[in-house]
Amino acid sequence: MAGNDDSSGLDIFFDQTAETGFRQTRLGGYDRRDVDAYVREAEQRLRSQQQRIQRLEQQLAETQQAEPTVQLPAAPRDPDEGLDVGSRTTAILQLARDQGRQVVDAAQRESERIVAAGRVQAQEIIDSAMREAEDIRLTTQEHADDQRARLERETGDVVARTNAEAEILLDRARQQAAVVEHEAVSLAARTREDAQREADVVRQQAMTQAAQWRLEAETVRSEVLTALQAEHREATDALAATLAEHTAQRQQANEELAAVVAEATRIRNEAVVEADAARTRVLRETENQIAVARAQAKVSLERATQRHDDRIEALKREIASLQQRRQGIVAQLSHLSALVTATAGEFSDDAMDPLDSSLDDPDDDPRPAVAAGEGEDAGSDRPADAPGGDGGAAATLVDVEVPGTGSDDTTTVLPRAGAGGQHGGGQGGTEDGGESEAASGEQQTSGPPRR
């Protein structure tokens, strides 16, 4: 039967036992995911074995590192250093150092050789196991692919026969898979036991060698310790002699230091006396300079006070003069106001009509305009009372501030001269206008006008 011939390619990996978990079947054989899972599990077991071998190597290395080592004293660099303890002691120490170095070097070389051999054996075991696992996986994959292709070609006409043969193949595959798994487990166990035995042998050899080295090192240590104790006694005696000499030198240094301190105290006292004298002299000179400066300041203050008083007196005289001028200007304004009132009563209503019509027409206004820059408001033009037809001048009132009076009533109304410089009252108006201009000029020089 064809099914019996085809079973040869499936007898190494198909298994439905609890260990593999191949539960699902397909037309071409078992499910690929189950097979891949089984292969991954086998690889995982192989990796666990490798990790265990690595742990054994690490334990072996730690055991080797835990062995105590004896640090022998270094040989003196100066050949004359050992002459004090005798030539025989120096020879013994040198021989002990040489033997210690030889023992340490031999132990180091033997340890490295054992570790290298263990690592080589472990690596060979790992490589062999990996090659076997890879061969199993590749063979399984190739047989599975061939069987699946062949079964797919014959599927159309032999479906029923294939199902029966599949049952037979399933039983055989289970048996073969069980056998293969048992062999793999046995091989892994044997490999693990062999590795464990080899590791135990290597560890026992290392411990034996370490114990031997420890005994030899202890012997060397005792000899070296005896020699060092003798050297220590000699060094102690030399140190006592040196301390006695240092004590005498320190006492002598203390006496010299006391003499130096006394000399320094004397010099310091002399310096303090000189410093006090210098400070007294400086204080006296400073007081003299302060007295001179105070006298100069007093003279300067008196001069400044005198200049201030003179300036105040001059200002008072100027203020009195300005007040007199103000009174004269007020009297003149009163006189002008009386004249304007008297002149205005002489005109009749008929005579005022042409004047009113001329005032209504701004082009015919005979009164000169007052410039805004002279302190007048351009929009406050007021006609002055003047005789009609004789070309009389119009009077303009300005505000002038008189400083220095010390009160708020400092505004004086002054008349400004017209175009002709004459008032309707005659020559007296011209004189009053001139005095007003002069007074206005003086007031403007004394202080700024208040608008």
C-alpha cells in the first residue's frame, strides 16, 4: 500500500501525546503551528542545557577566585637596605620571595589550563547538541514538506483511502515520536550527567590543588612572618633612639623659640609706643586743620550773609519805587477816566449815529488794531471814547504784574498810546502816555506780565 511507503518520512516528529500537543490534523498532515511549537520547545530545552553549563562554568570560576592568595612583600629597591639585618636574613628573605613567586606563577598557569580545558569541553558539548537539534529540525521539515506535496497531488481520487491510511500513519507516527522523544530525553540526561561529572572532577582537582597551594603559602607566610618580627624589633630599637634624639632637639628648639618670642614682644611694645605718639601727633594736626577750616567757613558765611542782605535791601528799594509809580499810574488813569466821561457827555445822539455806523463797518474803523503778540486778546476789540472827526487816539488797557509786593493784588491797568500819541484832553494826554509806556517797560523788566 502506498500509505505504508509514505510513513517513512513521518516517523520522527508526529505525536499527539500530552508532551507535544499535536491535536489538529489537516489534509496534508499535522498543523504547521503545532510542529513549529514542538520545534521551539526542543530549542528551548537545548538553551536551558546551555545555560546550566554556563552556570557550572561560573561556579568553577568563583571557586577559583575564592581561594586566598598571599601577598608577599616586595624586594627592597636599595641593595643597602638589608645590610642592617645581616646577610643571612637577606638571603632567606630573597629565597622566600622567589619560592612564593614560583608557587603563585605555577598555580596561576595550572588554573588557567584547567579553566581553558573545561571551557573547550563545554563548548564541544554545546556545539554537538546544537548540531543534533538542527539536523532533527531540518530533517523533520524536509520530510513534512515532501509528504504534504505528495498527498496534495493524490487528494482528488483517493480521499477515502487517504483517511484510512492517515489513521494508520497517525498511530505509527505517535509511536515513532514517542521513541524519538524518549531517545532525546535520554541523550539530554546522559549529556547533563557527563557534564556534571566532568565539572565535579574539575572542581575536585581545583580544590585539591588550591589546598596544596594554601599549605605551601602558609609555610612561606610563617617563615616570612618570623623574619619580619625580627626586623620589627630592630626597627623599634632604632625608633626609640631616634625619638630620644628628637626630644632633645625639640627642647632646644623650644628654648630658641622662647628667646625669639621675647624679642618679638619687645619689638611689638616699641612699635605700640611709636604708633601712639604718631596717632597723637596726627590728631593734633587734624584739630588744627579743622579749626582753620571752621574759621574760613565762618568768614565765607558772613560774606554771603552780607551779600544777601544787600540784595534784599536793593529789592526793597526797587519795590518801593515801583509802588510809587503804580500810584502815579492809578492817578493818571483816574484823571483820564474823568476826561473821557466829561467828553462823552458833550456829544448828542445825532452826532453819535455816524460813529455807530462806522463802528458797525469794520473796514471803516479808524482805531488802530492791537497786536495779539503785545499781550492783548485779538477777539476783544473795544471802541474807545474819542472826539469825532479830529483823529483822536484810542487808549488800550494792559495788565502789568508788579513783583515784590507780597500780595495777590498785583495787577495794574495801564493805557497804551494810540496812533497819534495825543488824547482828546490835549498835551497832558501825551505826557501821561509817555509815562505809562516807561512804567510798562520797567514793569516788564522786573517780572513777566500776567495775562
